[in-house]
Amino acid sequence: MSEVTVCMANFKEEVQQSPIPVLIDFWAPWCMPCGMIAPSLTKIAEEYEGRLKVGKVNVDEENKLAEMHGIVSVPSLIVYKNGTIVRKQTGAVPKDKIEELFKDLL
């Protein structure tokens, strides 16, 4: 499974009711740092398939969802487990730092 596009319409099903942890990437097409971490997120989605879901939220298209999460800067990563936010990270960070956000939750 690759990344899942998350929006207001599927947020409850894809994130809050997910049986596995969810790493959400709040990003924008014009954001260069977002593009820098995108390949790492794709790799993470492949490597942790079945154990972690990687969701993508385009803040330009889903501003209500971004506002609901207090997103003021992109990229912003949020980890959900059992429908609750457990970790947050803002800014472009290397793949190993992204993995530190969720590895102990798997």
C-alpha cells in the first residue's frame, strides 16, 4: 500500500478508526521541504506496510483539517494511535528521524 490521501470525508475511517498507527504528512505542492521528505515517506509506507499507515493531507485543499490540527507550517507530521495524536514533528527531517516518531508504537 502506498500513501493514502486523507481528507475531511475519510478522516474518521482512515485515521481515527485505523487499527494500526497512522503517520500523517501535512504538505503543500509549493513547499520545497515537503518535496524533500516525500521520497522518505513513500519508502516508509512501503517498508512498514501492514504495520503503519501513511496519510497525506494537502493543506491547500484541506484547510479545515489543517486548521483542526493547528498546522501553521509545512511539512508537519502527526502520528495517531488508537484515534489519538501521540507525536508531532514540524519541518523536513531525515528518514531515520521520521521513523523515531512511530517505531516504538508498532
